[in-house]
Amino acid sequence: MGEIQPEIYILNRDAEESARLNCQHDFLLEVYGNNLIHPSIPKSNIQSVADIATGTGIWLRDAATVLGMWNRNPSSPYYLHGFDISSAQFQPLPTQTNAEISLSLQNCLEPFSSEHHGRYDFVHVRLLIGALRKGEYELAIKNIFDILKPGGYFQWEETDMDSIESDISPQPPSLIEARRLLLSSLDKSDLYTKPAEHIKSEAKCIGFSNLHIVEYSSTTRPHLRDRSRAWLTRALQSVMPMAMIRLGKASEEDFGKEMAKELMAEFESECAEAIVGLNMDMVIGKKPERLESVL
Ligand SMILES: C[S@@+](CC[C@H](N)C(=O)[O-])C[C@H]1O[C@@H](n2cnc3c(N)ncnc32)[C@H](O)[C@@H]1O
């Protein structure tokens, strides 16, 4: 299996990046107070789950375990399906008793095949900020609407890149520079720097109800502050070479990597003792039970 079409995606898909995504998953879960699915979403009727842009499939792996704990009807198996535009990072999922788990290729901007329509009680999406152009969110949300059952929920988590900050005043020069490069490269590529409000308003137009955004700061919990610094540093290291290339500061990846390494070495030194992090925004919405009321 390979790529379906050329894309704007800003990250690599190598083993190092897969390891970073898996590590990031554990960290984000702690930032959310160990809630894989937000407490406002009813869990007892969740039997079928889709994870869009699943990456390595790490979120689904945890979902299979957590659903096993909530299930009131162990004789009825769950159905969990991860979708991604590329299979390059798919990792083998453990066999679960009472759960069928699949991973398959799917561009979230293309309609899903009819077997998936109205199939899912819950759809999860995380971190498409570096992959969807501003005008593409509507299409992705429409496709999520189509695969949800009436009464089903979605939860879409995105970073707020504008919120990158330290507790040092004035902000360290390397942090200012890294944030500036990141924000300009996203903007130049027609990507949002803080997609949550746009996701919410597009979802409203498409017909979702119960829409709200929950904001989490990666630095609120004191015991996570060292990990927040490490997480942000590693994420910036991943994204910065491409930012350099998109902004025309580096002509090829190796040169971009070298420039990014220098900037990030300064960042690590200037922020070594600082509290550094950013906000994650979680958008939640429900597909109405009675569709005729919105169509
Ligand atoms: C930053 S990773 C996040 C992976 C996973 N959601 C997580 O949080 O660990 C973004 C993922 O989106 C996928 N992706 C990019 N464009 C996509 C599209 N149009 N449709 C589906 N997946 C896409 C990438 O291949 C990548 O696996």
C-alpha cells in the first residue's frame, strides 16, 4: 500500500516520527486527565469507533482497552477502524477478545465507501493541523458527519500554535524565532495555526449540535511540566526542517535539518529551566438523532 495522492503534510513518516507520535499520545492523555474520550460524551452506547488520520493507530489501541472496561454487553463485539491517507506508520494492533480492529487507507477529504456510512457511534480525529488547508476542513467534517450514526459524537483535538509560550519574561529569542517560523510556514502553506474555532463553526454549518471546545494547557499540571518542555522541543524539532524549506530559508531537507538543529539547540539551552508549552483544543459535537430537523 502507498500514498493515495500528493499532499501538503508537514511531517515525516519515518520510525523516529512514529515513536514521537506514540510518546505524544501518552503525554496528551495525561494532559487530558487520562480521559481518552471527554467526560461529556456518553460512553455506554459506544460500540463502533473510527479514528481518522490514525497515524500509528496508537489512539485506537487504547480505545480498545478502555471500551472493554465500559462495555455493558460483553457478548456484543466492538468495531474499531483507523483510517489514514498513508499506511507508512501503521503498526500491528494487538488482538483483542471481543473487538475487531482494522486499519485502512482513506483520505478524509474523499467520501468514505457506503459500508462506513452511518456506522460509527464515535469518531476521533487528532492533529490534522499540518495536513488540511483552510478550505478543506468543511469536506473532512462533512465526511465525519456521513460516517456517524444519528446521535453519535465526534471529538477532534488540535494544537493552538499561537499559544506557544514560556514563563520567562521577556520570551527567549529562540522561542520567539521558532514560533515565528512555525506560524509563518503554516500561514504560507494555507494551514490554520489554531483550527479549533473553524472546526466548530464548519461543524455547526454541517448540522452538528452540542458543539463546544475544551481547552487544555500542557503546563497546567505541575508534574507534567518537564514533559511539556520535552514534548514541545521534540515537536518543534520535527516540524522545523519543513518550515525552513517552505519559507525558502533552506533549499533541501538536509540543510533545513541543520538550520533547525542549531535553532533548537539554542531553544533547549535558553528554555532548560523554563515552563514551556502550548494549548490543545478539543472540539466536541453530536450528530442530531433526527436528521430531518437539520436538512
Ligand atoms: C500528526 S499525525 C497524527 C496521527 C494520530 N492522529 C495521532 O494523534 O497520533 C497526522 C496524520 O494525519 C495523516 N493525514 C494527513 N493528511 C490526511 C488526509 N487527508 N486524510 C487522512 N489522513 C491524513 C498523516 O498521514 C498522519 O498519519
